Amino acid sequence: GHNQGHSFIITKTGGIVDSKSQRDPWVDLNRINHFCKDCFAAGITTCTLCLVDTNLTHIQTSITAIQDTNVADSLMSAVDKVSMKEIKEQETAAREVINDIKELVDSY
């Protein structure tokens, strides 16, 4: 937004930078234009596509970080361990039932 004494730009990454001038409202002091050509040509003040693109880039970076740290492998390993524990518990219970049945058969 532009006030009488100070102009700033909220960038597509959510940062705040000083605007060069009211004449070039989307150009910062380092002469970086924070408004894409397509948005400028369409006269859109908020570049939704650019914001979505930036958000998707952040999401992809997060996914890559998770994949690089083998979080998925660790989670699958934990699930496998829990599953094996449950199977062993069920196996033990089934053996106890079979033994009880054998004892009943022997008593008749």
C-alpha cells in the first residue's frame, strides 16, 4: 500500500520491502519488480497464480525435506513393528486356545 510518506510492497513470499516510488509501485529499492508481466498486463493487483506457485514451491520443499530425512521409511518401520507385535499377540492367544481345546479333548 502507499501512504503519503512511505511506500512498501508485500512480496509473493509474504515479505515486506520498500517501494522505489509511487510512479513504480511494484519495483523495490533494489530495482526488483515484484509484479509478474502477466499480472501487470491483466491489471490485477494481487497475483493469485504467483502466490499459488510460491506456496506450491514451499510445499514441494517441505515434501523433499521429509523424503530426504527418511520420515516415510521410519513411519513404515514403526507400523511394521506394531503390526508384528499384534500378530505375535494374536498367535499366542490362538495357541492358548488350541492348548485349552486339546486339554478338553483329553479329559473326555
